[in-house]
Amino acid sequence: MTKTRCSIQCTPHFTQSLWERTLHSQGLVGPELLEIDYLTESRPDATRFVGSTAAFLIAPGSILPKVPETMKLLYSGISGVDPALQVNNPNCQVASSKGISAEAIAEYCLMAAMMHTRKFSELYTRHQKRKWSQEGLLGGAIQPLSTKKIAVLGLGSNGMEIARQFKLHGCRVEGLSRSRKESDLLDAWYAPDDLNQLLSSADIVILALPSDPSTKEIIDQKSLNAMKRDAFLINIGRGDLIDETALYQHMKSGGLAGTILDVVSEEPLSRRSRLWKLDNLIITPHISGNINNHVEAIQSDFFEKLSQIINP
């Protein structure tokens, strides 16, 4: 029986031993059917993929603009794939781990929203000062999350899971995407041209968009001005969705109640960045999806997609 050659990139998290364990756990694709070429280079030479039927790469767009004719599956180990890869390789299935960490990302957004609505930043400040005070925290000062209107920008797998989780908490959820989305999880849908209308009434705005020319700095000074002064902004999409200079100036003047950024335009964020200095902004180091918790699921997904190609 002819073996199928498969190129697999290894990293400190996607280790060869874990690949071998996941491979052996698959019922549809057995090791006797595969010839595995384990790659340890961060940017392996393109000639390594000649003769391969499939390849798993962390960021294939930076390595393979065009795959060999033998390649039937190109899999990105991180969510999101450069659309040009599929355009340049029409006879190869281009796939990714997109959606695998959607639940974790939605939980992160819930955590951020609840921290905001329950005024945890203020509570922590009082804790640090050893100050027992209920001032400004009783009556209508803190309202349940269910009273909030949520705007989700981007209705892919992450955005729809975010919508689902907030809907479970009784929120009104409105969404924005390029193509119309009909779903019981959405109370209203907006096209990109109606962005500012969506933002104008939202209590919590969540960015779950991919990075492309149409979404770059979608949150600029104009859209920030459209938002309510007590609105809260969460970005779990991509750093370049926000004009960070405009955001800094807007928040410095009290234009938003608060912001949580899990992604920024340049990562890691420099210690000198003025974003760190904003009291009402929290930065987390791109951990909302915590992809390392999903390594085995990603590897299994890759092998399942490979098995569908080998055994159609």
C-alpha cells in the first residue's frame, strides 16, 4: 500500500510526541498509512513540501504562497487563513483551527463584561486601599448584565458563540457582518454601512472581526464618537481593528466607560506604550482563545480532515 506523505510543523506546544499520540488515537487514519515529515524549522524551505499530500503549518501564509500540485490539504494551526492561499491554490483544500477556541473566547468576553457591569475595577481599587465602602455600588448603580445591549462586530464562529453566550444571560444581542445573518441568537443584524447606527445604542461593543483591508481601523475617531460615553469596548479580534491613537485620546477625555484589549496592533505591546497608562483600560496578552488548551483538538481536526481526503 502506498503511504501518504504528510508534512507537520512541530513547536514547543505542537510537539512530535503529542503528534504521535494524537495520530495513534485516530481511528480513521492509522500510522501505517502515513509517512510523516516532522518539521522543526519556523520557516521551512518550500522544497520540503514536494510530494506531500497534506501539511500542517502554524502560519502557512508566510511560507507557502503556492503549494506543490500533490498537496490536497493545507492546514493553518492558528485561526484565520490568508484568503490569498485558497485563491492561489484552487485545487487544495485550505483549512484552519478557526472556531475550536470559540467557547473560551466567548467566556473571556463574558468575564470582561461582568467585570465592567459589576464595577470590579473600582472594587479592586478599594481593596488595595483597604477601604470598606458601598458608596456608589448600591441601588441602581450596578445593573445586571441582562439589561445590557450587546453589539457583536463579526459573526463568524467566534462572534456567533459570543452571541449565544450573551443571549443565554438575557442580553439583547445585535450583530454586524458583511453578509446578512439570520439567527435566533440575534435580535438585529446590521450591514457595515450601518456601523455607527449599531454603535450608538450599544452598552457593550465586542470586536470579533478578522483583519483585512475592509476592517482595518473600523473603530476610528468617527465610530468612537458614535458610541455612548458609558459604553464598554472589548477587542478579541485583531489589533488593527482599532485606531489606537484615536482610542487613547478618546478614553483620555472620558469618552468611554472602559475598554479591554486582548489584542493590539503590535505584539508584544511595548512597555513604553501610553495605552498602559489609561486607568480605564485593561490589556491582556492575547490569551482569550488560549490555543494551547486546544492542541489535541486541533491535531485531531487536522487528521480528520486529512482522512476525508484519503478516504472520500
